[in-house]
Amino acid sequence: MHGEDHPTSEPTTFEAEAPTTRYPEPPSGIDPDQSKGWIARLSPVLRTHRAVMSGALALAAVAMSIGALVPLVTRNAIDNALDARTSNLSTFVIVLIVLGITRAVFTFGYRYGLYGMAFRIEYQLRTMLHTHLSTLSFSFYDRVQSGQIISRANSDIRSVQMFLTFAPIMAVQLVSFVIAIAIMVSINIILTIVAMVALPGVFVFGQRLRQLIFPISWIVQSRMADVATVVDENINGVRVVKSFAAEERQVNDLADSAFRLRWAQMQAHYARARYNPIIENIPRLGLALMLLYGGLEVIDGNLSIGDLVAFNLYIVILQAPFRFLGMLLMMSQRAKASAERIFEILDEQPTVVDRGGAFDLVDPIGSITFDSVTFAYGTEIVGGAEGVDSGNILDDFNLDISPGERVAIVGRTGSGKSTIARLLLRFYDTQMGRVTIDGNDVRDITSRSLRHAVGLIPDEPFLFSTTVHDNIAYTRPDASSDEVVAAATAANAHAFIRDLDEGYDSVVGERGYDLSGGQRQRIAIARTLLANPRVLVLDDATSAIDVQVEAEIHEALLALMENRTTIIIAHRLSTISLADRVVLIEGGRVVADGTHQELLATEPRYSAVLAASDSDGHR
Ligand SMILES: Nc1ncnc2c1ncn2[C@@H]1O[C@H](COP(=O)(O)OP(=O)(O)O)[C@@H](O)[C@H]1O
Ligand SMILES: [Mg+2]
């Protein structure tokens, strides 16, 4: 056993088997300074794409400038070749073809660069968010809804990405806008003003439309979510729905919410139908004014036909910024809100972290101590000089477990049994007192080595949507099939796995629907057997297994407990009988400690708890 006084001389040969990283680490995080604006906070990410971004923008600037030159060439073609017949039309045709091809190539280049960058940023944000989420402590997951996190990972990242693609394109479009105006002014100032006079209307009506659409689009979105919820509950809850013969009611619910969605969508389209024709036709009004004034000028000989044709083409270029400016503003608002929601997660600090100088726990012998532990959920610091609060789950809790001992923890539902397991694995930190393993405070040990040394089998084990083999080999992906089969055999799971359609290669459903609770439990036991931890915690692990099957796997459980320190949290007498010693907890502390027989003889509260849970057990 190593004392806590010489952590620096600890051997650090602990090596968890884990798959190697196959993706490149994101090159940067976000700026941790929360007082900065969202773009500034993202700038470390954006900076890693500086080269691509400036390259793409340069290409875009060229492509758009060429676009702005085309009407000029057309003008010269008309004026010089067709009208004045001073030069050959084919020269202009060749010039236009060359400009067109160059523009196409540059447009391809900038789009390729820009979209590539956008998706790399999306990927980067996604890995960053996920990496960060995996560092966060249980207390975070207690607070947030998983649906919220998933939506942040999807739609919020997408809306930031879209803005980061769209905004630079818009910025560069201003270049062609400026060039176009410069050329137009150089041809005829008044005609330029006439051509532009109607364009602000595009912006104004566009804004009106957005003001109408924006709230409706929220309604549409939330109603779409309602429909999705009904469908989701219908499918995931199909067993309940059918067992109550409530299909018709579900169909009615769906029809209801689908109808409400239809109404909202109709409203949105009604608004679009009213405004879009106006927005689309305002430039034509400008065109008409321009043709009227320009035509007169041509008749008067102040303007050439080519000039008029060029203006005609420029109006198309000019309207774009008016159309998209409002959209850009809206996207930037959304992207800002989305970015802030993403930052909220990235700014979250894990509460349980390895402290500097934490050492690896190597080959522990497995003695465990809970030393005056006081703990409550959801509070950082509790108590003080006056001692403890009524909200404490554990209240001056003391327990010593020797290496290799098998201890059953018994107590009423909600008495804090699972909490004891969570503290041993350091899912949470104690408010007072300490939990030690081999005399080392768990806060001095690296979490990786601690959780490698302590294996937890929960009451509802989680199986991943993959094969049985991979689920068992989860902690040791390189384990051979023989090892996996041996673990499954010891967990009394081999027989039923062999009988599955594809044996160990059968994919277990999303929630393990294909398997019974007992079968899932045995796969989880095999998984833990293969991980081979020194300390084992069975948290109600046998509650889903029926008594008969439990009897069958008792041998497996006993084999599993061999040479390990084991904590058995259980209700069932047959499971408790696997332990050498039983502790009864109540009010956050141990109230009785001894063998099952002793407790039964001397502790009426013990028999009461057993009797109560026994009736539970026959649900
Ligand atoms: N993550 C959590 N956040 C807040 N309270 C919790 C959390 N987990 C458990 N509790 C509360 O702590 C108490 C003890 O829970 P638990 O240790 O799971 O009891 P047991 O396993 O003995 O049934 C219960 O009152 C429960 O409601
Ligand atoms: Mg529990």
C-alpha cells in the first residue's frame, strides 16, 4: 500500500488500453475571454484558416470584378462593332468568352476554397464541442437536457458556419458593386442615379418581408418540432401506444399538430406571395425609368445604345447587395445567438479535474475508506463550522473495506447507495471528508487510472449500437475473440449470445430492445470482467435479472469477485448472500455493520428494509 505522502515517487506505468486517436486534434480553441464579441472569440479558429480565406477572397474579388467588366465589353461591342463598325465583332466575342471562362474558373476556385473552409470550421467546432463535453463532469449533465446539447451541436454550429460562408461572399460582392457604380458614373451620372433610385425599395420591402416572416418562421419551427415529437413518441412509445390500443388517439394528435404546422406554413407563404413579386419587380421599375430617361438621351445623341445595354446589365449586379443585406443582418443575429450558445458549453469548466501532480494508481490492492464523508448534489460547498445541512445525502459517512472483502450495502431507495459508488469513482467530489483507495485520496489519483481500477456495473447498463462483441470489448478493443467468449461464458451470457442470429456479431438495437434486461446485464458483466478492475461495484446489477437466472450466474459473480474488493448494492437476499459483510445505511451514515445473520438478529431496521424491498422485488 502506498502512503499519500510520497506521490512523486509513484511508479507511473499505468497504461489504459484505448483506441488511438484517428482524427487530428482541432488546431485551436476559442478565445477564453468572455468579455469579447463572438467573432473575436472565434478568431483563433478563424485564424487557422487565414491562408485559405484570403486566397478564396482574392479569387472571389477577381471573379466578381470580371463580372462587373462584362457589361462594359458588351457596350464597346455594340458601340464599336455594330453601331460605328470601327472594329471586328469577333474580337469582342473572344474577349467575352475568355472573360466568361476565367470567371468560371475563379468562381469555382473561391467557392471550393470558401465552402471547404466553412466545412472545416464546422468540423473543428464539432470536435471542439465534443471533446469539451467529454471532459465535463456529471454535475453538468445533471443540469442540462441532452436534447439541448444535441441541438447545439447540430443547428447552432450550422448557423455559425453558414454565416461565415455567406458574409465574406457578401463583402466581396461589394467590390463588384463599387466597380459597377464607378463604371456607370463614368458613363453617365444622372442615368446612374435614375437606375438606382428604385433599388432601396428592394431593401425596404425585403426588410418588411423578413419582419413578417421571422416570427412566423419561429412558429413554423416549433410546430415542426411538435410534429416530430408526436412522431417520435409514436415510434419510440409504440409498445405503450399499442398496449392501450391508443393508435387512433396518436393519429389524431399527429393530425392536430400537422394541421397547426400547415396553418403556420401557409401564413409564411402568404407573406412571401405578397412581398416577393414586389421585391422582384422593383428593379424592373428602375429599369423602366432608366429606359425612359436613357432612351431620350440616346435619341438626343447624349448616350450610345451600348451604354444603355450596359446599364441594363448593371442593374442586375446592383440589386444583389440590396436584396441580401437584410438577409445578412438576420443571419448575423442568428449566428451570434448560436455562437453564444456554443460558447456557453465551451466556457463550462469541469468540476472534477485531475489536480496538478495527480499520480496514476498502479496495481492497487484495493482497500477502500470513506472517511467522514459529507456530500450533497448540486452545491459546491456545504456546511462550515456549524456542520451539515439537511440536504446532505451522505452525512459524516464512515466505511472501511479491506482488500478482497465483499461488502453489501443495504438501504432504502434514495438512501444514497448509488451516491457512495459515484463518490468512489469520483464522479463527484465530496464536500467534506475523503474517499481513499489504498490510502490515497481519490482526488490525488488521475481519474483515468482510478476508473480503470474500479469497475462499476450499474443497474441499467448502457449498450452501444454495435455488435455484442464490440460491446463486451468496449474497454479493450484489441481483446481477442477467445477472451471475449471467455468473459461472456463467465458471465453466463455465452449460451444466449450464441443463439442470437449472428452470435457475437449481432448488432444490439439502439436501446438494446432486442435483449432482455437480464441479457443486457450479463453483457455488462462480461464487459467488466474483460476490463478486469481490482475493485468492483455492483450497483443493483442483479435487479433486472430474475431470481432463477441470478442463481445461474451466482457462480459467475463469485468468479468475478474472486481476488477483488467488491461492493454489492442490492435488495435481494440471494445477492446479499454473496457478501461477507453487510452495512445498513440510513440518514446518510452507516447504522449497522455485520454479517447478514448478525444484522438480522440484532437490527430491526435491517429486516424492515429487506421486507420492504422484497415486496418491490416482486414487481
Ligand atoms: N444527479 C443527482 N442530482 C441531484 N440529486 C440526486 C442525483 N442523484 C441522486 N440524487 C438524490 O440523492 C438521493 C440518493 O440517491 P441515490 O444515491 O441514487 O440513492 P439509492 O441508490 O440509495 O437509491 C436521492 O434522494 C436522489 O433523489
Ligand atoms: Mg441506486
